[in-house]
Amino acid sequence: MTQTKVTRFGLQIPSFSYQVPTEQLFERIVLSAVAAEESGFDSLWVMDHFYQIQVPAGGRREEPMLEAYSLLSGLAARTSRVRLGAMVTGVTYRNPALLAKTLTTLDVISSGRAVLGIGAAWNSEEHEGYGFDFPPVGERFDRLEEALRIIRAMLREPAPSFQGEHYRISGALNEPRPVTPGGPPVLVGGGGERRTLRLVAKYADACNLFGDIPTVRHKLAVLDRHCEAEGRDPAEITRTRLGTLIIAPTAGEAEHRLVQLAARHGMDPEELRTATVVGDPDQVVEQVAAYLDAGLDGLVFNLPQASGTDTIRLAGDTLTHAFG
């Protein structure tokens, strides 16, 4: 597996509620993507959801939500440098062989910038609405492991076969081959200590975690133990965290945005603060440095208050200038 780091600083765009006509929606998303690339973000992520979800960077379930891989392919044609991925694909949403083909197509369109983010899926409402089976959590993780085996094989082998309990392939062709040597990197999302982090150690090029600094330190220590059990060099795995960033030119303005965001979601501002990097550029740099010191290689941020592109550019410029 590649030891190239999947990302240093990524931007996740989880909401498409830009208050523009539908025919203008994609072009408005492109503005955010280009601002991210030009200001120094090295990866760009969208959610793999079919309904909007209630998180600080999200909104009401009826708000716009585009299909992830169609959108990423469009963004691939309008950007030139950033890696592109879903944070993260639910394993139950797509046949894994089809997902391998979709990922390869994205890699070809983007000239080698695709990333596969994948996890065990959790949104029961979407499964019910779209008619997808939503098996118990243990089976979803069994499916995730089989999917990882199939996808890795299709990215690396000319015509692999696999027979599992849930999925199978028989001499599956995947032409053209991915542009990325060995196939796009694979990121497994989630911090489950028994199964998720074991799958990271066994199959993934990257992981993505949530939580504060003590939580991150603990999860990374668990991952190290799984790597030891698998005979894997932990340095091969890019360690990332997804979280919310509230940045403004002044500390007072950033604090005001935090309070507004908490009120919008019926949260205590102090509760939101524990999961958020918030402040002026100097304060943000200090908090980001602490996360990197905790053992992370990269951070992926959503910017829930970024109605325009100025906040994206401020964030990208701040991170790039401080950390290179």
C-alpha cells in the first residue's frame, strides 16, 4: 500500500442549501470547490447521503442533497489538484464491484485524484426510504470487510474472483485500469475499536476519526495495537479527523458564529465547542497544531457558516501559511 499521505487539510462540503435555483446549484458548488483548491486545501469531500442530516454542518432532511459520485465526477472536471472523495460511502448503498468501477471512473476523470472513503453505514431512515436492506450492525461490518476485499482486488488485479457470504465476483474486469498506481487510496471511516480500526489496520490506507484530543489519542493507540497484530507498519496509514471549523477575522466574530450555530441546532454552545475548532486565524492555528501533535496526519473540516467563499479562502490560507 502507498505511504503517501491521503490528505493534510481537506474541506468537506456537506450542505448544498445555497438558496439558488436548481439549475445554478452545481455552479455554486464549483465556486466553493475552486476556492478550496486555490486557497490550499489538498482534498475535497462530500457526504454519501440521500437526505440531508441533522449535524452542525447539515440541516433539515428536506434540504438539497446530491448523489456523491456524480457530483465528484463533475467537480473532477472543474478542479485540477485536490483529491476527491466521499466522507464516507455507506457499504450497503452500492454493490462493491460497481463501487470499484465507479471509483475507477472517478480516478480516470480526475487524472488520478480519487479516494475511496467507506464505512459500515448507519442511516436507517435513508435505507427505509430508498428500499435498501439495513441489516444488523454485525452483518454490516461483515459486508464492509467483504467489500474491501473485492474493491482492493478489482483495483489491483486484472480479473479477480471472490465468493463471500454476501457478495461475489467472477473474473471481474475493470478496464480501463485506475490512473493511480495500485488504485486510489482507501479510507475507512469510524472509530469503533473492535472492528472498524481492525479493518483499517488490515485493509486501509487511511482512517477518519471523530472526537476531542484525548479521544483521538486513545483511538490512535488502539489502531497501533491492531497494526501490530496485523504485522502492519502504522506509518502506512494516514490518520485524519473530521470536524467543524468556525473561523473569522476576529475572535469575537467567530464566537458569535458558534453561538448562532448552536442555537440553530438546539445545542449548548459549550457542547458544540468540544467538537469544533473555533476562533480567529491565530487561535485556529493553535488548536489545529494540538490535533496534529496528538498524532493526526491530517484534518478534514466542514465550514457551516460559509455562505460565500471568503470563509473557505480564509481557512485555506490560514492552514497553508501556518503548516505548509
